[in-house]
Amino acid sequence: MLHRVKKQDDVHEGKWNGLGGKFEQGESPEDCVKREILEEAGLKIKNPLLKGVLTFPDFAGKEDWYVFVFTASRFTGRLIDSDEGDLAWIKDRDLLKLNLWEGDKVFLPLLRRRGHFSGKFRYKKGRLAEYSVEKY
């Protein structure tokens, strides 16, 4: 997990997030997650597993954000120093104790179940206003 404490004007400042970022031209979701994890954490992941898709309408700057949620259990490399925050391995049982976005507390437990999910999380003034989740 990444504790967002280093980047100026960060909408996630002080929160803990999973790793990720924006697509580069021509990338698939799998290409993007592999590149982002390597750039942000120094880890080369193998066989990322798509678990869900999240939609955040009007999240930041009145633009919709779409997030592909992956897990990966095989990797090589060692954690690097991140420009965006402090990286840390967090035990599954301790994830929900972190300073997370409210919606993260809804979908993170779904990572442990079989199947996939899709969720829509609407925030207003930094607070979760409404959400819906479909499980497959």
C-alpha cells in the first residue's frame, strides 16, 4: 500500500491507496498495472488477476475516474522509494484500519472472495455520498 504523504496538491493526501495510475497510449489494463507497479514500487508483477472495475463519477476536477482493480501474488524485485508516498506491506487483516477512502472499505473485502465485482462510488466534498456494488 502507498501512504500518500509526499506529493504536493495530492487529492489523496494522507490516505493509503493501492498502486496505479493513468493509462499511456495503447496500453491494456494489464500493461498499465504492470508498468505502474514497476514505476511506483520497483516490483515486476506476474500474472495480474483482474478482480473488479470501479467508477468514480465527478471525482476530481469534475472528471469521471475508472479503475481496474487487480491482485498479484507473484513478483520479483524490492520496494523502492516512491515519489508519491511511503510504501508498506500491510497484512490483509490490518487494511481496513488504515486511513482509506470510505469506498475502499466497501470494495477491499471483495478482493478475498471468488468472482469479480463492479462498483460505482460518488463522492461529494471528499465524503462518500452514495455507492452501488455488483458481484459476479
